[in-house]
Amino acid sequence: MSTVSRRSTSTPRQLARVGDRLSFIYLERCTVHRDDNAITATDTDGTTHIPAATIGTLLLGPGTRITHQAMSVLGECGAGVVWVGEHGVRFYAGGRALTRSSALAEAHASAWANRRTRLGVARAMYRLRFPDEDPAGRTRQDLLSMEGRRLKDCYRRESARTGVPWRRRDYHRDNFAAGDAPNQAVTAAAQCMYGIAHAVVTALGCSPALGFVHSGHERSFVLDIADLYKTDIAIPAAFDAAADGLDDVASRTRRALRTRINDTGLLDRCVNDIKTLLHHNDASDHQDRMPLQSDGDTHLASGRNYSDEVLW
């Protein structure tokens, strides 16, 4: 068996596409280590092996420890890693892009940097949320009002469907337990969705900070993407979990959400939506090339010394 230090890094073509991976895996009160190209989770019940390249997002809950080698293989595989606080209201995320190309990152930055195209992408995002309405010509305030009504309608609809009483959205940033069971479930579902969206955004090479609806936050684009699926994926899963009882609602929400995400193929849908929103053709995603940029947007081969050459 080759040692970890001698094993070559997988190329993007050898890794599972982010759209084909498991949505997320939640671990708590265990030690996460590496065995070949898998990670291991060891607790009092024994050791479980998990192929690293199949993970979209690894959620690390209270009582977890993770080794440097485990983080190394997760980084090589482009998996997102999220440390989730005990109350589910804090997380840190990491990972690396699965692509060698900067094409999608450049398309993202170009669309964001121009006010006209930035509003165009925002309207396209609302078009995904409201397929029966045309957001063209609507102001940002109009779009925000439409989204607010959509969420209220969703809460009322899910409350009626599941029989779970709902008063209003009540989120306590520093005290997860302060909310009632359905609010705790909605918060837990939101945190998982943010982790998944962050993993997909990072795996595609986009910038988490450059948002089109949200702005001014390090995860603005992550929030934009996660919100696309809030009413048809996250909130229904949260109400299903709350309908099953008040105890351990966050854990049951994660399980219900994971099932719903895998059944609906959300990761693949998320990848396709991002590329469509940014008008990106993925033909260059797997190209491992690093040209130099010259005048007139000319690209030159790297690895050469151009001091004695005439380039025009």
C-alpha cells in the first residue's frame, strides 16, 4: 500500500461531480481520520469508513475532532467541511474547487461587476422562484416584497399540511433553543442548506461573497443559491420533522432534509442553475492550463520567458 505522502492527487476527471455526490453527512462526538482515500469516523460504537470523493458537505457537530490528514483528503476531493455549533447557528466552511479552470469564476465576477447584468441575474433568480410570473421591469423592492409573501404563504401552507401550529418566524441568532420546535426545525434546515450551497459554490470555483440578491457578506452568493430551494426543499422537510414530535427536532430535520435532497437530485439541479444563471458553458471546466494574459486580451502559453520575443 502506498503511503499518504506518495499517493498522487486526483484530477477533476477522476472525482465524482458535485452534482452526483451525497448531499451532506453529519457527524458528532467522534474522531475523524483518514484511511487511504476515505475518511473514518470513530466513536464508542466503532469505526465507519466514508469515501471522501462521494461527500458534498461534511457537517461536524459538537464533540468532533478531525485530523490534518482527513482535512487534506477532503480538500483534495473538493468536499465542503462545516463546523456546526451546538445550537446550529454558527459554521465555518472550507474546500477547494473541483475545476482547474477559472472560466466560471470569471463569468461570475463579470456578471456581478456590472449593475445591469447584476440586476439581470437577480431577476433570473426570482424567475426560478416564480416560474409563472415575469420579473422583468420589477424593481429590487418589488422582488423583495414578492419573496416575503412567498415565504409567508409557504409557512401557512406547510402548517396546514402537517398540522404543526405556526405563529411567525422567530430566529434567535445566539440561542437556538429559544425558538419553538417548528422554528428550530426551520433554522436547522437553513443551516444545512447554507452548508450545501457553500460546498457547491466553492466546488464550481465561484466566489461565495459576490451575491446578486444578498450583498455585503462573505457568503452572499451562498445565501442567494440556498434561498432558491427554501420553499420546496428546506421548509417542507422542517415541518415534516416538527410534525413527528418536539424532541431532537434538529437531528430529525437533518435526516428528513437529506432524504429530500437526495430524492430530488438537488445537487445536480443546483450546479445546473448556477451555470445557467451565469450563462456559463462548461466545456473548459476540466482543462488544466494556465496561460499568461497579454495586451488586447491575448493569452500566451506559460512556462516561457518572453523577454526577447515580440508579441505583436
